[in-house]
Amino acid sequence: LKAKAMERSEMVAFPKRNHYAAPIGKLVPNEIPPVMPMERIAPDEIHDLGNGRWLLDYGKAFSGMLHFDEGVPPPIVPKTYPRAHGFKMASVKGDSFMTVIYGESLEMTTGDINRVLTAGMGLHDGGPRHISKKEGATKHTYCFPDDHDNILSQRDVYVVSKSSSAVENGAEAFARARQSHFTTHSFRFAEVCCSAEPPKNAHALLYRTAVPQWGTFDSSNVLINGGYELVKNSLASNMLSVQSDCPHREKLPYGGDLIANSPAAMHMFDMSAFYKKTVRDWMDAQWDNGAYTETSVWQDLNDYAGIGRGAGETVWATAPPVLTVRHYQHYGDIEFLDDSLGSHVKWVDFLDQYFDAGMLIKEYDVELDNYTGEKSGLGDWLALRSCDTYLTHTAFYMAAGRCIAYIARKVGKKDVEEKGMAVAKKIQERIAHLYLKNGEDTFDFPRGDASHTPGPEMSIFSRIVPGEKRCVVLKNWFSRSGEKWPGDEEKRFVNALTKQDVDFLAKNGELTKRGRGWMMGWSQWQGFNEGIFAIRYALKTLSDNGFHHIALRKASGTGMATVEYMMRHNATTLWESWWRSEDLYSRNHPMLGAMAEWMSSSVAGVSHDATTTGARRMLFWPRFPKSATTLQYASATQGTVRGDYSIAWKFEDLPEDKTQYNSATVRVRIRFVIPPGGEGILRLPIATSSNTTAALRQAIVFPDMVKAKSSTSRECIRRRKARLGFSYNWEYDRVSELWYKHENGKAIGTPCQSYLFHSTLKDTKWSDAIDMTLTFAERSDTPIAPGLYEVLLTDWSLEKEVEGTGRLGNLPEYYKSDDLGPYCKDSSTFEWDIDDGTHII
């Protein structure tokens, strides 16, 4: 039996439950690993906040709790308890207690833990600093436990009752306590109160579902490495039986978030059992009419954004079939396809029956003649641009059809395959008609002005744009520009800078004059503006179509709406928003994390071949910057059910004078490994010179890779301990009330070389080299068998990067060009291939 979907307008009372033990799905044993402590972390610093309160900084944010190795310190009773550290119930009874407050950042004007950020959802009274609520404005008094000071807080309280037998020796009872066993918290900082001395050996335990971590990435660029770490730390924090949006507030498995960052999660971790459970949760929650919900367990949060009749927002609700396809591409579980296909078909049937009528109810007219962008829907969530909600609704309807066609083909159900393809083709043609009808070739809705997201990047990546239009649509995309940003915290930051710092940021392009004042802005081509979906589409479209250097510039940009901007404000996990928030948006939120999979697949160059299943065949396609000032080396390992596929590349013979990094001729050395039972496809980038040659050779005897890996790991740990990563942050001086730049070396972003280039492999015996120059010139893919390989490219010419029209400008070098290179003309990629699991959406 399935639950009946109901409209809110029809729900005069909560429906009576007639079936108290109704079957809702297939009962299977729990397959995912348990939630366990996966790391033990010592505090970097301990600060005395006075009044018996101690601040412990653990250096990075994560989910878990404190573990008092030598017990909880004996409490003292201060004259007045610091905010949120009181416990009236115990005080009234004369009980002894200790409190621990957890948080991911500090309140800039007080130095205390910022509890408002982790409360979220408006469940705080605002206070004098915070913008989203005026002090005392909150009416949710029933939501606040006593002593939380009108802010929902992450808190542990250790109590020894006055009436207990331990009262005679309360200190001994506290000394026996080690950790909370009731919940996890999300934090980097912990306040312990109140004790005369700081707690001794108070380690933190990082908890997450114990899935193996099997993907890695590294490069010479601190900012790109830092972005990868932000994503990894955020994913690890949000993996507690379900993949949540944030680990301290909603803690919910949102479909949109999973679609956006599942490629990154599947790169970093073995998600085979985890995502199978996730999809089964959705199947269990599916309504009787076939509608899928927004979250894998229905919460009735954003149903208003869907097409009605119980459906979640179309993108979010299409997560189950999309995850199923990605699961098969990575893990090859054919039984899971069989189990899930029926539910996914019901979702497509639901869309076939209700989508068009639902969109009309939401006031989307059929030909979009009256549509000006961003109606009902969530769209490219938390983008800096306005969202094109029609495109995301409709494209994911298309994706649902593609998914059931893909799955049906694998399990041999021809009728379902044909049905899915018919749906997908119908919707693809509908989008192409509507988004080309204005004749502008910007692939935009008829009244659009090329300012909404996702723009053409989504439709190029997903093979929606007709092949003959792809080059011109790509060309016109480069005419997009950035914008000034009127955010409150950004304004406050600028107003609290010295003139010297303002001049520095203005010279760097981060500040733009507006009237008498200065404003920050977001960049289209030197930073991010995209929401949770278009990040992936933008980076992959650029790298796959010959503009990898522009993708690198987006990922390594500086200023507002970049990874650098988060790290300059002490981020160790990814923020929920590109802008800085002190009172609403979470700072531990992996939904913007699609960049991490792009780093391994495009920056380093190893990814699942688009048509592979069960990770049998991997694509080795390294791409390089124009200039070595951006990047000198990169590497990645992609774990699979068949073993680890690894790749590393580096520029050699770089001149000592770095001003020549824009013009030197160098060599490029590439090494890659294919495990036994695996297959590889080698695809080399387009040569920058007609003099470039390519040669391939294979290791005759497999060297000691275990020794190379362990030696490289030890060296990287030493480098991280030396804090050779991101080197500064902006601090707020609470006396002068001004921001200042603080030079402060950090571990995050530390560059480390690959084990494939470790000195222990210098005596590797290689076969005679095979000349690959012709294959290289013809852009032919080369099948590769298991083994260790090396490719040497000679006479590789470095070039100066394109300038564009500034940080907030566009790229006239490309949108005014008549030739964007061969990739966009490649007719073999014009249409989506039914066996292609990568470009379904």
C-alpha cells in the first residue's frame, strides 16, 4: 500500500490512518556501514575566555563530539553563567553541571561561538549584530529550551545530581565521564564551561557513516586544492546514515543537493550501499499516484515549488532515477536496476499525466511568451543570478525519461526503453524550440536577456542544444558578464576597511565604485555565480569544449563568490552561499560541491567513461592550462569496485624566471595506472604547437607502488604540518572595529606531488616508446590495457592567458571569434547516447 498524496488546499484535517502497519516497500537487511568515529582530532588552540569558559579550536569543521580523555573537569559555579551555559533546572536543585557549546564559526563582534548560524531557520532572536532578525523579534519561544537565550544551540550538559550517591565525590563522577552518547554536533569550535582549568586532553571525535574513502586529488594550486578540501570536509560532515544538507539544522536528504554533489561524493567515497539505501528510501516514500517527494523521507517542506499532487520540486523529485543511473555506472548492480525501474516508471507516468497542467497552474504559458524567468520552483538553487525555473523543471522531466530508457535497456525491457526515449526526445525538442525561437542563439527563453541560470552550459553539457547550434551558443555564452553585489555583510566589510586595504582590493578588481562608495561583485569568468547545478555544467562544458583554462580561472579566482573568499574568512567546509552570512546560511553545506569531481576528472584527468558500467572502463583525459602560472602539476586517484585508477601530470623544464611561464616551451610528463580487470581510454588534449610530439611507454615490471604511496603520504603530512597551504585570512579587530589581513599559514590547500612521480619509482623499467604523435594530432582515443604507463609530450608551448574585460567583464576574445576550435563541432557528441550515464543531465 502507498500513501495517498494530498494537496494542502484539500487537507482540512490530518488524514486518518487506516493502515497502521501497511507495507510500504521491500524489506531488506541494512546494507550501509554504521556511523562510527573515523578520526581523532587534537585541538590546535585553547583560549581562556574568562569566567571559567574555555574555547577549543580543532582546526576544521566536522560532525562529532568532544571526548574528554581524562574526564570532564570538575565544575565551578561562576557569579554569572556566560550566555547559553546556564542550566536552571540543575541550579535550582543544587546539582553540579558542565556545559559544552558547539559551533562552526565565531561571532565576529564578541569572539564567542556564533550559535545563530547553526540554529538557522529563523530560530533565533537576532541580536544587535544579525540582519535577518531584529533583536527580540522571534516569537518561537516554545522552540527554545530553557537557558538557550532564544537561540537554538548545539549543547551537551554533564550533570551530577545532588541527590545521587555520587554527591559525596562529584569530582570523581565527572572524571569518569568521557563523551556524550546521545547525538553528534557540527563544529570546529567548542566552549567548555565552567572550570578553573581547561580540560586536559579533550580530543574531538569525527563521526560519519564508515564508507571507504577512495578518491583523491592534488595539484600545485593552493586555491583549487583548498576547494577540494572544503567539499571533502563538508561531505564527511553530512554523511550520518543519510546524506544531509547541513549537519546541525535540517539534516535532511534533499534531492537537489544529491543530484548536485553525488558525482563528487562518488568520486571521494564508495557510496554503493549508501546510495542504494537512499534510492530505496525514496521508493518507500513514493505516493500512490507515482509522485516522488523532495526529500527521501517526506517532510512537506517545499511541495509548493513542485507541480502539485504530492510531487516535490521536479529537479529534487527526479533524484531517485538519476542516482540509480549513476549508481550503475559506478558499481554495476544490475539487480538494483531491476528493483527500482518500476518505481521510476511510475514517476515518469506521473509527469506525463500532470506536468503540463501543473506548469500551467504555476502560470508558465505554453510558448513562454509571457515568461520572464524565475516563477514557482527552486531552480539553480542559491545562484547569484536569477534562476530559469522553467528550464530546470522541464530538463529534469526530460532526464527522468532518459533514465528509465537507460535502465530499461540494461535490463532488457524494450517497451520501457522506447517509452523513455519518446518522452526524453519530446521534451528535448520542446526545450530546443522554445530556447531558440527568439533567434538570438543564446539558448534562452524567448524574452530572456542571457542573464539567468542555468544558461546554455546546462543544455550544452546535457546534449539538449541541437548539434548544428552548439558552437554559436557556446560562443554567445562568453558575452555574459558579472555584476556588483549589494550584500549586507559585504557592505559592512568594505565600510570597516582602511583606505589602504580598499585601494588594494580595488586594484585587484574585487571592489568597484558605486556612487561615492565601493561594492564587491561576482565574476562570470574569474569566479562563480552559478547555483548548485550550473557549477558542474559550467566547469565541465568549458573543459570538455577546449576552454579548460577558463574553467581553471573560475576555480582559482579571488574575491567574493570564490573558494578563496571562503578560505579568507577561515572556512574549512563549504558554505551554503557564495556570499558571507553571519546569521542565516550554514557554513557546512556540500551542495555547491560539484567542483570536486571536475578537479579529478578534468584538472587531473581521470573519470568514468561516459558509457561504462561498473567502472570497468575509465577515461584518461588530462587537460592543461595555457600558462604555468595557473598550474604546474595535478594528480588524482579514482577508486572503483575493480581497483584504483590513478593519473598524474607535470610540466618539466620550466624556466627559473616565472615571468616566462606565459611563453616557455616545456615538456609534459603524464603517468597513469589501470588496475587488473580494468580498461582505459587515453585521450590527449589538443597540441598547442605543430612541433609537439607524443610518445607512450609501459612499465615492463610493476614497481613497488605501496612504498611509493606510503612515502608520498608521509611527505605530504610533513608539508601539511608545516602549514604550506592557504596563507592568510581577514580578521576583525573588535577594538578598532576594522578588518585587517592576517598572514597565517594553514594546512588547507597544501600542494603535494603524486606517488606516481615519487623518487622510489626512478628505477622503473620501461618498454620502448611508441610514437603517438599522429594519433595525438588526429584526436583519436586509444584503448589501454591494465598496467603503469607514461606519456611524454615534447615542445609544448605555454601561452599567456586571455585578458577579457576585467573581473566583472566578459570574454570578447571568444564571443567575437569565428572559430572556437574542434570540440564544439564534434558530431559524435551532438546527440545523447542511450548508454551515456554521464550526460543524462
